[in-house]
Amino acid sequence: MKDEREKWARIRIIMVGTVFGLLFLTVVGRAFYLQILQHENLVKKADKQHQHKVDLTPARGSILDRNGTTLAESIHMDSCYAEPRRIKDVDGTAEVLGPILGIHKKELISRLSVNKSFIWIERCLAPEVATRIRNMRLPGIGFAPESKRFYPNSEIAAHVVGFTGRDPNGLEGIELKYDSTILGNTGYIITERDALGRNIAIMNTVIKDSSPGKNVILTLDKTIQFIAEKELAKAVTESNAKGGMALVMETDTGKVLAMANYPTFNPNAFSRSSLAQLRNHVVADSFEPGSTFKVFTIASALDSGAVKATDVYNCENGTYRIADRTIHDDHPQSRLTVSEIIKYSSNIGAAKIGLKMGEEKLSSYLRNFGFGGRTGIDLPGEAAGNLKRNWYGIDLATISFGQGVSLSTIQLVSALSAIANGGNLMRPYLVEQILDDSGTVVQKFEPQIVRRVISPETAQKVTKMMETVTGNGGTGMKAALDGYRVAGKTGTAQKVDPITRSYSPTKRIGSFVGFVPADKPKLAIAVIIDEPQGVKYGGVVAAPAFRVIAQSSLAYLKIQPNVPTTAVARLAEAKASAAPAVESLSDEDFVDTPAEGEIMPNFKGMSMRRVLQVMEKRSINIRLMGSGRAAEQSPPPGHKIRGASEVWIKFAPSA
């Protein structure tokens, strides 16, 4: 019996010991789990319970042009904050701060009376304002270092550089496209909380300063950008247009040297501008190119072998019917060579070349030129344009002369550069290098060939044809440069009315595209004028701006002229064909010409030199034929020059 009791006693002891042993192991295991395995997570949870982090604005890297000129930078500024719990005299603090910060006293009192340990009062103060407040040594008022985005050149290259919000995240342009690269690391300050979650003063301590992001070097050249913006603004203003675009690109590399939009905006105060002003139309908008597109139709036809440079086409004296549609030429002609189709900008000639080439071949070539797809330029919001997949009825004819197809300015200049450089389509780009904050190159971008579009031989033939456009009698004489050969093309396209969805009878886009020098191309340039008033021809409203941009850019780049100047050549021709050595203009040279310059002057008996002067003064574009003195003209003196009128002057040797 005794042995039995002892046995059960031992069993109970073992059971109790086992239970306590298991409990001990459980406690040890739990402690190991919490203190070792979950240490980091619990520390973070504890920090969240007794600390509150306030982010500071990170410093962004700089954006510079290719010569190192700063286009965007972050400047260090002080932001003023308050610790309401430490402010004993809220009314007095608001009274002295209000006038300095320009904040009403009642509003400041309301903000300083909240039950919080931290509030922002004003971000990124001017240095003199911050110094003035700091010298007051107000209890509960402190400062934290932040950075503010600043654009030292205001409007220059605004659409390319873009702008940032207060975050400061990029919202447009390079600032948006390379936001993660340019954006630095965020700094912060810490506020403490007690065991009950009540805020404790932060004592003006910055735990971590923000660090700058990487710097971006652009292909853009500030000087050429300024030239393009200045001349574009002048062209838009003088033609009372809705707006305009200009683009300058290196033909061999695809580097964009200038990209201008007008109207423009100041990125330092972008909120004051409309959405239309903030939009980079060069990249984001597509439009019908009109006659500038004929260059690519003819280049495609020559390269495919569908036509030869010596072929002659019947241009039907300006009227040609296809199915139920009639195609017209502004300058009616009978028979033209392929080169003359470009020179005189014949819609009928381009349509016949397109019809001879066929839909399949032409469509393939145009897509190889990049139309109907994005170029891949390093900017946000690029438009793809529209080149139909299926062509019906008259589409082949109209697309051949630039109607029924849409493209962006960046696509147009990229395709033009392929002709200028001998047939290679280059990917356009704006960012050349990315540097870290110590100046070390971390990434470099090189020119990239997308594909070969046409042969060098074809490119050379088309270039020579395009040179005739700026020559005597061409539609783009106002684009001729002193001392340089110019290959170009004018364009005047109807705009589609968004309400009627048909072509507007009044709204036009006037354009001139080309490259210089034609014999050794360096720059491809486009000037697009949207809805010019009065004279709407691209050869009148856009060509003069092209001329100045090209002439100034070539001089800046130290590309020397290598041909006799245009002025000298024209003067020599005028002297050779006229008896008087010197001529001057007088009021008798005009027939009651009103200010708008749309009445045909009386040119009869004038030399070519005098006619050119009248054309320049009146901003009219007229086809010149022959040599000597003006013998015939159309329309007659005193008649209106209409958009679709036949405007020409025939010269004949004086008796």
C-alpha cells in the first residue's frame, strides 16, 4: 500500500515537472522568437508608435544643355514650420509672423492652435524672409532645409525641360521622362510621441538631409534654341497665327539642337498658363503635312524604280479628275518633270507618281520613313500620327501629296534627315549623358540608326530636286540663304474642322522644311505656322523664319558659306537683263494696294530685282518665269490674290 502511494507521488511529481518544463520551454521559445527572430520588425513597430516622420523635399539633379549651361536646377531654401504645443503666445506669434509671410493673422492663429506637434507654415522661403524670422527666435518656430526647382532661363526650352510640382515630381518634359533619374533621396525630420501617443517637441533636429539626384546633359543648344524661339515668335506674330512650331536637328546623328513652340510659358510659374500653352506640340500633336509630303512620295518612287528623274508628267493644266473627286494645283502647269513637280509643288504630278507606284510599295516606303509610328524620342506623350492600313478609292492619290495622312513635326524632320544623310533613318534624341553628383558619367547615349530607307543615290537626286524649290521661280525662294545651298519644300495644308469633320475653307497650316547646306547637310529644320491669317502659303509665312534660323545657326556653328551669296547672284541677273543700273521703288509701282497685301501690284516693265523687292515688301509669293523685264502677269493689277489663284509673272527681254 505504501509502495503504491509512493509510486503515484513520483508520477505526480513527474507530471507537474513536465508541465512546468513545457511552460518554461514555451516562454523561452516565445522570447527567442520575439527578441531574436522578430527584433527588426518590432523595433520598426515601436518606432512607428513613438516617432512620426516628416518628409523633406528631395533635391533634384540639374538639367544642362550640351555646352553645360544650366536649364533647370534645385536651389536650397528654408521652409518654416511650427510646433504648436511649444507656442505659449499664439496671438503674439501670429501677429509678428503674419505681415512677414503675407498671411492673415486670423488664419495663422487657426493653424497654430491645432493639437499637433508639427505643421508647415510656409515652404521654401526667400533667404531674406527666413533670416528675418530666424532672428526673432520665436518659441515653437523652426526651419528645415528643402530644395526648390528653378529655371534660370525662364521660357527658353520650357517645353523640352518641362516642370515639376511641389512634391517635387516631374510633370512634363525631361523632368517627367527622367523623373526617377533626376529625383534625389528624400530627407526627413522626426517628431517623438510619449507612451500615450501624445506628441513631444522635435527641438529643431533634422535627422537626415535630402541628397541630390543625377544630372542630365541634353543635346539641346541654348543659343540655337533661342534663335529658333525668337524667329518662330516673330513669324507667328507677323502672320497673326494661332501658334507655331520649329525644330532643328543634326541630320547625321538625330540630335535635337532646338525644339520650339509658340505660345510658350514660364516653368517657374507654369500654373498661370493654359493647358494648350503647356503642351509640347512638336511631339504631341499630329497634322496633315500637305505639300511637304511630296518629297517622300517622290523619294520612294525613285528608289523603288517606279519612276525616273527624267520622266515627264502631264499635269492637266491644274485640274485632274479621279473617280468622283477633282484634284487642283495652285499653280497650273501642262507638263512637268519629276524635279519640277517638287519645284512648283504640283498635287496632280505627285498623285500620278503615287498611282504609278501603287499602294503596297508606297505604303511600305512611307512606313520605313517612320510615318504612322512613334520615333521613340525621349519625351513623354509622343503622337504616332496616322497612316491608314487600308487605302480606298482616291486615298492613294491624296496621300501622295500629303492629304489624308497625319504626322508630327518630330516625325517630319526625322524623315527629312534620312534624305539629307544619304538614306538612314536616325532615332531622334534629346539626352546625351547622365552624370552623378560628382560629375562622373553613368550613362551615355549614342546616335542610333533605325533602318536604311533609300539609297544614297536616291537621296542625292531628291536633294538636287529640293534645291530648285528655293531657286528662281520655286515656291520657297524666301528660304534661300546667302552663301549656302538650301534643299527644302513648302507646304500649305487645309485643316480639318473638328465640328464639321471636313476640311475648313479658311484654316491652313503653312510650313517650310529643309536642310542646309544642301551639298554637305548638317542641320534639318522645320517651321510650322498654325492658322496664319491673310497670306497662308508656307513659302511666305514659314520660309523667312527658316532662312533666319538656318543662317544664324550656321554662323554660330562656324560652318562657312561656300557659294556666291543669293543677293549677289540676283543682283547680277537683274543688271544683266535691265538697262538702268540702279532702280528704286516708288509709290507708282503699286496699284492702290491695301495694308493686307492681297491685291496684285502692277509689275509690268519691272526688272526681276524690283519684283523681288515688291514681293518682299508685300509678303506675297509669286512664280517667276523667264528673264528680262515683266511682260505679263496673272492676276491683273488691282485684282485680289486668292489662295487658289494662279499667281505668276512672265519676263521677256527688253526691246
